[in-house]
Amino acid sequence: MSSELIQKVQDAIKNYKKDEAVKAAQEALDAGVDPVELIEGMTAAMREIGDKFDKGEVFLPHVMAASEAMKAAVAVVEPVLKGAKAGESIGVYLIGTVEGDIHTIGKDIVATMLSIAGFDVHDLGRDVPNVEFANKAKELNADIVGASALMTTTMLNQRAVVEELEKVGIKDKVKVMVGGAPITQEWADKIGADAYAENALDAVRIAKKLVGAE
Ligand code: B12
């Protein structure tokens, strides 16, 4: 039953139907589908669109329409997730999408999940100048800085963020996490990041470990 309802949301996203995606997401929640499972299902649908775009089977307007549908459906789920938010802050987490990159869906999901897990999350948004990550991290005395990059071109800015943290003298005080479709553990190691997470659930698990909350 729950997989059928998730499938309905996935189909709506894959068919670029925003209103249907919203309706199906609400229906799934009402039927008691786990909100995290629901978001994971949507993520899988979005990845399928990405693969089709890769193969030239769909084009940018399709990707845009699918991402609008996904964003709208995620917005239905978010209040439910936020209702489950833990009480006390377990750490300050500064997150953003790197300079030159406007992809936000994955970063937003990670930010929401971290917030539910009890992190005090500060979201810098997208296309964030490298230096802003460092300045803000210093100002907030952040425990973790998370940098999202979805393109092979912009992932280089994750390295630049690490360098900026070094320049302002806080690299040894703050942990750096990186994520995004092209990112790997190998890349994280190469640029001196402390951790890589493949998805939002892993991001939460690893972030908790980094602040000693698990
Ligand atoms: C949706 C999408 C868009 C939407 C973005 C809407 C939005 N508000 O975000 C729109 C249509 C605007 C868009 C634009 C472009 N896109 Co685009 N897009 C995608 C697509 C299909 C899906 C991305 C997505 O949302 N996935 C769903 C989310 C939930 O998954 P996710 O982002 O991977 O996030 C998860 C993990 O990675 C991780 N994570 C993510 N961030 C972080 C951060 C931290 C700290 C951690 C720990 C974990 C973590 O957790 C998340 C949740 O599980 C991808 C394909 C793909 N394979 O990724 C292409 C893709 C990223 N886009 C691509 C391109 C080329 C572009 C454009 C340049 C297209 C153009 N010609 O204009 C522009 C980019 C403009 C710019 N300067 O950024 C390419 C990049 C190729 C490359 N160079 O590497 C891709 C790979 C498509 C392709 N196969 O060619 N895009």
C-alpha cells in the first residue's frame, strides 16, 4: 500500500505534474506513509529524470518541471518532518550550495533532516561565494560546514571553501562535509574535507558522529 502511494508521487514527478505530486504526497502522508521514505522515493524519481536528461531523452524544461513538482511535494512533507524536531541544539550546522551552482533540492532536504535531528541549521542558500562560507562559519562559531555541489565544474569550489576556512584560521575548529551527485569519498579525502555523505540520512548520521552526538 505504502509503496503504491509513493509510486503515485514518483509518477507525478516523472510526468511533470506539480498539482498531482502535491495531492499524492498529501494522500500518502494521510495514509501514514513514513515521510522520510516518501522523500527518498521522490529523490529516486528525480534521479531518473537526471539519467534521462543525461541520455538526451528529456530536455531542460522537463528537468525544471520535474524539479518544480518535487519541490512542491517536498513542501507538503516538510511541516510533518519539522513537527518531529528534537528539542535542544546538538550543534551549529552551516550549509549552502557552492558558488556558480544553483541546484538546491538535495541541499534543502539535507538541511531539513539535520534540523529535525536537532542541529541549529543556517542555510546560506545557493550560489554562495566561497568566502561567505568561511566568514559566516567564523561568525556563528559553526561546528560543521556543509557544501553542496551538483556539477563537476562547481565541485572545485568545495575545495575553495576548505581553503577559505584555512585562510580565516578556523579549519581545525570546524568540520567540513561535502555532498552532491558528482561527489565521492575520494574527492572529500582529496580536498581535506572531514566527511562525505551520499544522501540526507547518511548526512544526519555522519554529522551526529562528528559532533559526538551519537
Ligand atoms: C533538478 C536539476 C536541475 C534543476 C535544479 C532545481 C533546483 N532548485 O535545485 C534546474 C533545472 C534549475 C537545473 C539547472 C541546471 N542543471 Co541540473 N540537474 C538537475 C538534476 C536532474 C537533479 C538534481 C536533484 O535535484 N536531485 C535530487 C536531489 C534530492 O538529489 P541530490 O541533489 O543528489 O542530493 C542528495 C545527495 O547528493 C546529498 N547531498 C546533496 N547536497 C549535499 C550537501 C551536503 C553537505 C551533504 C552532506 C549531502 C548532500 O543528499 C541529497 C539528498 O539525499 C541533476 C541530475 C543528477 N543526476 O543529479 C541535473 C544536473 C546536476 N544538472 C546539470 C546541468 C548541466 C545543469 C545546467 C548547467 C543546465 C543548463 N544547461 O542550464 C543548469 C545549472 C545552472 C547552475 N549554474 O547551477 C548536470 C551537471 C553536469 C555536470 N557538469 O556535472 C546534471 C548532472 C544533469 C546531467 N546529467 O547532465 N538542474
